[in-house]
Amino acid sequence: MAIEVKLPQFGMGMSEAQIVRWYKSPGDCVVKGEPLLEVEAAKTINEIPAPANGVLARIVAQVGDVVQVYQPLGEITAEGETANVDNVTPPRERRAEPVSASAAVVATPRARRLAHELGLDLATIVGTGSGGRVTDEDVRRTSTTGAAAPSQATDAGEPSVALGGMRGEIARRMQASLQDSAQLTLTRTVDVTALMASRESLASRCPLSYNDLIVRAVALALRRHPMLNATCDGRSIQRHAHIHIGIAVALEDGLIVPIVRDADRLSLRQLASEIRRLTELARGKKLAPADVSGGTFSVTNLGALDIDAFTPIINPPETAILGVGRITEYYTRNGDRAEWRQGMVVSLTIDHRAIDGAPGALFLRTLAALCAAPDEWTSE
């Protein structure tokens, strides 16, 4: 009896994944628990292990295909059973056989089935899916118009990029965030003169970034303003006892937000180390689903890119996110004298369904006070 390999649900909210690569080919022996294939889901790369010993008899989902949760990916012939010879022909022998132009086209299984039913040649259809693969929508468009899909190039001759994979996941989440919540952004300038001096003093003993210090200050401010440490699903607001802060990390193909758990309970040194660890995993695409789920508040910093202020979008189901701009000098009056200070603009976006403007403003006031007196908490 063949055993189906199905796409598991790695975390809440995951609905689909894209096949990145297969470690095995049809005809290969597999051992239960060994990595069988790799998929990208919820902006993380995950390995799917073989569910049983046996022989990989068939691959259903090809590299590049987007598959729904619990749908079949392939089949394993159980140990001791005879496999279908057609399904386990060694790759070298299969390549020796003539391959039609349609068979060589990268397409989703649904698109292949639909094209076969409609009598269309896949080789004549321009794919708009990830990596140029043909989707069922491309087949339907060709069937109704009698022509291939529009060219992948714009009028200016510039190529377009399919909205799939990580980019597609970001697009869906951000659009849903704006549609399903009432977002309001509050901004203020925070004096970080003392914070910069503190960082210079600490840098010789512990490698610290300004972002590490900001995240530490945010964690302490959330202790005093637990209303912002919450999630909302549209029906209820859940305030959380644990402070799990998401740190936005920019990648070449998108953005990912790993979670620093119990951020307020970590020392500054521990917090900086954990942020570095998660950032390295994110850039190496080695984060596990648990590393990007369960956040209660997020921080995104564009200061290194010379951005003064911006409007961050909430990472649902969280109810708040802090945007951090670059540090600049400004001239201000201090008592009877005027002086130069260092400041940065912070932008707090809140979900107005769960948080009003005043609590958000008070949170920013506390954050500003912490940044103005870092000696009180940087030694912890």
C-alpha cells in the first residue's frame, strides 16, 4: 500500500507552501525521518521528513509548485511491497526517453490537468507564476482569449516579477493587516544623546547596536504599558503576560520578523546575543516556524538606510509596531542655553480597535524617558 507524503501545517495561519527542492528522486530508497524535501512556508524554509521506510514511488508536487496544507506531495511504496515500475524508473533511463515540449514546461499539476482537459499545449502558454511556471489561471486565460498570457515585460521592456513565494506571503499579510484593522500612527522625536554615550561606553565590553538598546527600552516600556502588549483577532483582545518582540529583518527577497521571547527578562547582553542569533538564522533562511510566530509587539528599524520617519504596518494579530528612524542632530534650548542634541523619530502604529491614541502616546513618553536615562537599565 502506497503511503502519501502530505504537506503538514507548521504553524497557525499557514495555508500553503512552495516546493523548494526534493532530496530524493523516484526510485530512491528512503528511511523514515530523513529529510525528503524542502518547502518554503510562512517565509521560512522547512524540511519534510519521510513518513516511512520504503521507496519514493512518485512525486506529485514539483519544484516551484504552491501546495495547500494537507495536500499530497508524493507517494512512498512501503518496505517489502512491489513498487509500480513506471513510477520508479531511474532518472537516467527516463531522460533517455523522448520528452514532449509540454512535459518540459514548468507548470502546476492543476494547470497540466486543465490544459489536458481543454486540449491546450502548455508549451504555447506564457506562465505568470513563480519562476515563470504556468498556473491554472494562465490556462483559463488562454482558453477564453485564444491567445497566450500577456508578456512578462512591461511597455518599457522591463521584466516583471511574479507575486509568489516570500513576496506573495508578505503581500497577503500586509494587505490583510490594513483591511482588517484600524491603524493609526503616532510620531515623536526621542532624545538619544545619553543613549549614544552609553552605547559607546558599553561597546568595549559587549558588542551592541543601537537597535539592541531600542529593543531593550521597548521591552521595559511594555512592562509599564501592558495594553500595547496584545493581539486582536477581530472578536477579542488578548493581553499577554509574556513580552515577545518581533525584530524585522530585511532579506534580499523580502522581510521576515523573528521573535525574541521574554525580551524584558533578558539582560542587555543576552538580548543582543539573541537578536544576532535570530538575524543570522533569518539571513541563512534557517528559521523554524516557531521562530516567527507568537509575537506580541514588533520593532522595525530603517535608520541604517537614512530614513527619518515612516508609517510601519502592524504584523497581525499584534496590535502595535514601532518604527525607528535614523539618529540626527538638532539644535534646542535647554534652560537658559541652547545646545546640539542627538535625536531620532519613532513612529508607533497602533490598532485603534484595541488601543486608543492616549495610551499609545503615553507609551512613547515612557520610551523617551528610558532613552534619556539609559544608565538606569543598561547595567542590568
